[in-house]
Amino acid sequence: MNSVPGQIVLAGHSYGGAVMTNAAAGDPDVKALVYIAAFAPDKGESALELSSKFPGSTLGGTLAPVPLADGTTDLYIRQDLFRQQFAADVSKQQASLMAVTQRPIRDAALSEGSGEPAWKNIPSWFLVAGSDHNIPVEAQRWMADRAGSRATIEIRKASHAVGVSNPRPVADLIVRAATAR
């Protein structure tokens, strides 16, 4: 982030929330964190732990593991289950494209414990996807409350792909965080 002059607003979706939670810690230029259907772990917590804290995630049964030479595993959502799991409120054509171009996540990334969270010192905003099958809705609400979210909006029928299906509210929340005092 040293290459970006001025104040920074970080927005993260899904596992990107865990990444920015750690990346922003101790960075005086980051003025806001925006979690979009995202993980906001506390120290030592993993994404896997948070997705299991409340009922509702059906992700595990949709994953296609690909073992890697280093002993870790890449995880993909099975293409035939992708739309219902990840993007139920996206057109069939768009969801099909998303399914074939999805980037895997390493199993280690989901189970690794977080460092000291930036949300303890940096204001946060949250968007909860109300029909998310990856991160349970109650977990998203709970993380927002725990982080002291300045504003939490919920889109009741939004899937995990809320940034694709509802780009305006996502952009509006990011702008709201950027212009907050």
C-alpha cells in the first residue's frame, strides 16, 4: 500500500476481508475498511472457523479439491453447483462464466489463523448478503457487530456474488466509507 499516496479505503469480499484485516493492521494511511459479504476475523480465528460458527454455509459439499505437489489443496466450487452456491441472483449466463473462470482458494488460506485485526483500530462498514450460502448471514451480522461497524446494510436476497448482482449498493457503501469523517 506504500505506492498509494494519501488516505486509503480498503474493500474486501469473502476471503478478501480476512486479507485486508491483516494487511491494514498498523498502516496509518488506511482510513476505512469495507467488508462485502466478507470475513472479519479476530486474532487467531480462521475463515473456516468463522464460516462454521453459525449454521447456513453449504460450501463444503460443493467443493472440488485439487491436491497440489506441496501437500496443500486448491478448492474450486463444482461448476454444476456454482450458481446455486455462489451466484443464485446472477443471470445463468453470467454465473456460467463465473463458474468456468473462478480462482481457487487454498485450503491452508481458509484454516490459517488471523493476525491482530485492523478493524479494532480502523473504522469499518459492512454489507451483509442475506442469501449467502458461503458465509452464514448470522456470521456476517455477528462480525459486523463485533467490529463496531459504522454502518451495516443488508441486501436480503443477495447471494455471495453481491458485488455482481448489486453493484450500486456496494459502490455506495464504499463511497460512504470514503467520505466519512
